[in-house]
Amino acid sequence: MARFWARFAEEKLFYAAWTSMWSKGEQKERAEKETIEALEKIEEQLNGKKYFGGDDKIGYLDIAIGWISYWLPIWGEFRSIEILDPKIFPGITAWKTRFLDHPVIRDSLPPRDKMLEYFHKHSHEFYSRFGSSGK
């Protein structure tokens, strides 16, 4: 089941979130809706557990979809939107905090400010390749 959810996050959530970040108009609205729907399904999988495997330790699925905890907030900040609203996604929000606070994860991630700087610096290129021509 973990492989299903890892693939789901990659094929449904990643694509929708990325599309919503670089699109405008109806395409953006549709992608934002798909992003929320995918996150709702992932939220259900946590079902009060600390980690997706249910244990008190990080497992395969946590690693496979760990990008959610780091990249979605960065993308949201870059686009000035809140993707992971803690009121709507309390489970994912709590998981995200635990996951990012783990020393192995925390010490392996690039600096957040550098990633934001990267997106701002390359936004024109991303828009021309993946979406609309403006922010």
C-alpha cells in the first residue's frame, strides 16, 4: 500500500501542485483543486498517526513523500499562497513538523532561503517552460 501512496503523491499531487504554481486562469484553478483533493486523500492516510507507517519512526512512505513537507511550503511562499493550511490539513502539518525536525532529514535539506532565492531568480525561465508568462 505504501508504494501506491508514494506513486499517488508523485503522479497526482506533484503534477497538480507544480502546474498550479506556474499556471494562470482556469488551468491554475483546476490544478489548485486537484492539489487540495490529493492532499485530502493523503491526510486521510495519516489518520492520527505520527508517521505514515504508524510507528514512531520514519518509514518508506515518509521518505517517498517527504518532499511534501519541504517543497510545498516553499512553493506556497514563493507564490504567496498557503498550500498546507493547518486548519484543513492538521495531520499533514503535524507530520511535516516531526519529519523536518528529525536530525537526519533536517541536516540533509538545502537551506530554505536559498531555495526561495533560486525560484525567484529562475521564475521567468520556469514560466516560459512550464506555464504562463507572468507571476
